[in-house]
Amino acid sequence: MKGDEKKKLYCPNCEDDRNVHPVTRDETYTVRGEEIIVSVETMVCSMCGESIGNDEQDQKILDAVHEEYRRRVDLLTPDRIREIRNHYHLSQKSFAMLLGMSEATMNRYEQGGLQDQTHDTVIRACEKPEVIRDLLSRRGHLISDWQRKRVEQALAGQEEPANQLLDHLGEVDWVCMPKEVSEKTGYRIFDYKRFAGVVLSFCDLLGEISRTTINKLLFYADFLNYKISTVSLTGTTYRKLDYGPVPADYGGLLSRMESEGLLFCEERPYPNGKTGFYYSKGSNADSMRFDFDEIENRVLNVVARDLGSLKATEISEKSHQETAWKDTEEKQLISYIHAMDLSLSLS
Ligand SMILES: [Zn+2]
């Protein structure tokens, strides 16, 4: 570890860069009146002894504290909460609706946030199908027809064959995507089968893909197709967010694909201690194949070839160079007119 010995970090106490060394010690945290001791490794200023942490480390410690607290008072783990929800093919949003909670809260619990005792009790009760059946009869009107049907199938224990399922897809209005033929949609009505087909094509070509990457690949595929054919590939509308363009309601779209078994999603820690979502083909993926024409397939192959090996941060930086991103206001929808300046082309 000679390289590490030379490394200096900024010490807020000394107000200067200092040599640091790792120290492991037990720290005591109090969670809802319970004292919890966890073993923590931090870097310490060699001059003054101040511990120099960062947000990622703090989050790791917090996760460890929560894990120990859950074990002690017997709360559901984040994985178990997700399992219960997936058992009924519910999205986070629909599950939260049925239980009278917010989608953000449900998401937080599945990410490792500590649930309150009341919420833990109601989520645990949902292990029993009767409880879901009861919730569905009283609060089922709050979720979409499509989602309700999926739960009923899960409850009946009889999966509808995937090809029949596909027949219903066009009828249901379930996603926050403008239904219009305009420069926002690349002059195509949003088409979920095409959207899912593009995602699965990239999974075929590239294997496992991070959420950040998949959002950018979709953007490049849609915009490149528009540049070539003056029509988008999927009709998806993109919004300018900090990390680049992302499909409007990508969370809803990807979790729908996940709940249909088209995509498999795994949450894993990044090296920096945060976690990210990785997607690969789900068990039903082969039931959903969209036949793209020759040009469209070339678009998909060029996007995968040119961008597939880049890291998420690299694609993100690349997208920041596109006129589509530069000439759009924060959080606003991106016009496909900018596709004409796209850095990619079919060659
Ligand atoms: Zn110091």
C-alpha cells in the first residue's frame, strides 16, 4: 500500500491537505431508542486525528446500522419487501397506492431506508393473498386497469400466456408519455412494443446494461433513427436531466417491463458505495420480439457498436455535447429537430 501512504486528503480541522491513515473502531448509534454498535473503518488525519469521511461511507454505515436494527426488532428486509411486491406483479407505485403510501416511500424502503413499524406491519400482512384481495376490492380503483388485471392473475395463480398479454398492451393508457405526433415524439405515436423491442435488442447485443446507459442508448437510437428516416424509432419523448437525456417516465416503462418478466433488474453497489440498477433479459423476453426493418436494425447495431462499450459516465458526457442537450432548457422535453446535428451516423 505504498501508493496509499502518499495520498493526502483535505482535513477540515487542519484546513489543509494531510496524510491520512485508516482506523477501525466501534461506533455507537441510537436508532429509535436502540443502541447499535457497528464497526466502522474511516480515514483519519495523521496530524490531528480528525476522521475524514464522505457521503458514500456515511451511507454504508447507515445501511449497516439499519440492517442491525431490522434484525434486532424483526423488520422486513428491503429484499423481502421487494419480493412481496413482485409476488403480485405490482409496480412500486401501484403497491404504494394500495397501501395508502407514497411511491417515494415504497422506493425508499426498497433502497434500504428504515420503514416505520406501521408500514412494516401492513407490508408484512400482504404476504397473505387474502389481504391483497381485500385491498384490491377496496382500493383497486386507484390503480390502472392493466395493473389490476396483473394482480388478479397473480392471485389466481394462472399466468396469462405472454402472447395473449401482448394483445392487450395497446389498449391501456398507463404511462405518462405524450400521445401525439409532433417534434416531441419524433412524429410517431409512442409504441410500447417498439420501446420494449429496443431495450431487449440492446440486452441481446450488449448483455447486462446499467439504467443510466440504457436511457442514453434509447435516446441515441431514437434520435439516430430520426436523423436517417425523419421518424423516431419508438415515439418516446426525452427530457433533459442532469446526466443527459432520459425517456419521460422511464421508471414506469422499465418497471412495467420488469413486472412482465421481459426484463430482469438487479440492484448492486457501485465501487463508490452507492447502488445502481442493472438490466438484462427477463424470463419472458423471448415472447416479446419486435421485427425492426433493415434500417432500424442498422440503427440499433450502430448505437450498440459505438456506445455500448462506454462507461455510463462517458455516454453521459458524450450526450452533453449534443445540440439536443445543449439547446434544451433544464427538465424540458427535447425536440427531435436537434437529431439532425446528432454526432452519430449510419456508417
Ligand atoms: Zn487534521
